[in-house]
Amino acid sequence: MQTRNVFADLTPDIVISAVEKAVGKRMTGLILPLPSYINRVYELQAMDGTRLIAKFYRPGRWSEEAIEAEHAFIADCVADEIPVIAPLPLHDGATLAQTHDILFAVFPKRMGREFEVTSDDDWRRVGMVIGRIHAAGARKEAPERIRLHPRESTAQDIKLLEDGGFVHPDFRAPFRETTSAILEVITALYEGVQLSRIHGDCHRGNLIDRPGEGIMVIDFDDMMVGPPVHDLWLMLPDHYSRSRREMDLILEGYEEFREFDYASLRLIEGLRFMRIIYYLAWCARQVDDFEFQKNHPDWGGEVFWGREIADMQHQFQVIMEHKHAWELEH
């Protein structure tokens, strides 16, 4: 299969020149690539010593309007004094610029260490900051972003995997049977659930601890419209059945800022399956990319899909157990 590198034009000179033009400042020659699975991210330094982070969005992943919706959500969080990292306003007042058909934004560099939970109070702190984000998220719509729903985003991702021929021929039938059965179950659980703007990828790696300032939430790239519980289960150390104490502590903090729909806890294990499908579709969309093939040489093969189908079938069992336990309790 022929591969391509969608970021091939981003040479160091082009990156530095684009950022200089966007922010109206001269840069030094410093440019440090930073880890990113999807986009290209670089640290640069202005002549006055200021460190900046330039994020170049993967072409074709989000529309300009969708990225602007992400930036608007972050701006709403800033307005509520929630600790997030907002893109800098550029010389034209916008937060997005473009070079070589690639959209990019520039952020201030913020130091901090990855957040670690060492006490019950830490779980409550997590709940507090997510509750504040969701309070801001509930005030506006974001029709440009993905709607996290089994019959919308997940069904579309499954269709992409099937119609695009990404599923190995030996596993197409079990893939269709397993995903169809799970969708039927979890769609019924979604009845009556309210969707609003959420972070979408709120795991501990996207929380940083800044001494004297508390928890800062970063990387809203996967921001979506979905059930607020999605941002909470991603923080749990294990499946919900083995993490109820941690969830109770998170919700103690959460409800200091926003009421929580406890009935939505029934969605958690279905959301775990939906995240599996979301990630598979994300991989499929960039399977022709040179960097992806270099980093994931076994993706899409027989062994790969055998493992994925087994994981889905196991998760189906977990979903049914979670559903049964919920029905017994309620």
C-alpha cells in the first residue's frame, strides 16, 4: 500500500516562519517536536525568551468550524476561571492560522507534572474541575462536533470499518454480529440521557498538577457532545464494578458545581465499547499515513482483528453484567 505523510511540508523553517507571522514575534531557531498521536506539536521560543507550543492539526480530521468550536469551549472555561490552556489570540484576533493547507494554533507553554491520585481528596478535586467544565459546557451547543451516541457516532464508525474493508475477511461476520448485538443493548440504555459539551478524552494523562494552582485540564482535541459521565469513567482505575468508591468520591466533588444524573452511570461499560470503536475508526482514517504505518505495522492483520474481536466479546459480557447489576439495584 502506498503511504503518504500529510505533514511532509512542515519543515522546521516553515513551522518557525508560520508561527512568527501568526503571533507577530520573532522566534529563535529553537524547535522541539513534542509527542502527539494525531497532530504535530512543537515547542518554540520567541526572542524575548517566551516559550510557545504550536499545534498543527491533522488535515481532514476536523473542519475549521469544528476546531473553532473546540476553542470556543476552552474560552468559555477560561471565562469561568477554570484552569485550562487557551490558544493565544493571533495578530488578526483569531485563534487559528493556516500554512501549506494545514490549520494551526499557538498556545502558551505551561509547566506541570502529570496528576497522580494519592488520597480521597484527590478524587474529589478531579470531580470538582470536571464538574466546572461541564457547567460551562452545558450553556452552549456545538453542532460542529461529534455526538457521542450509539446510533450516531458509533454506528458511523462501525460503518466506516465495514464499508472501508478495514476488518480482516476472517472476522467480518463476528465483527458484524458482535457490534450489532452490543449496539442494540446500549442504545436502549441511552434513552432519556442528556448530551452536552464534554472534554471527550478526560483521562489522567490530560490532567497536570501545578503547585499552588491545582489541577489543570489540557488537550480538548477530542471535545465532543456526549453524556457527562463519559468524562468521569475515563478517570476510573478499573471497570465500574471495581471502582465504585472512586466514582463516589469523584461525584462528591462534581456535585459541588453541577448536578449529576446518577442514572447515566448505567452507560459506563457501553461507553467503554464505544471508545474501542472510536479508536479503531481513528486508526482506519489514517492507515495510509506514513507515520502511522511505521508506528503500527501490525494494524489490520489477522492477529490484530482476532484480538480486537475477543476484546469486544469480553466487553459485551461486561456490559450485560453491568446492565443486570444496575437493574437489580434500581
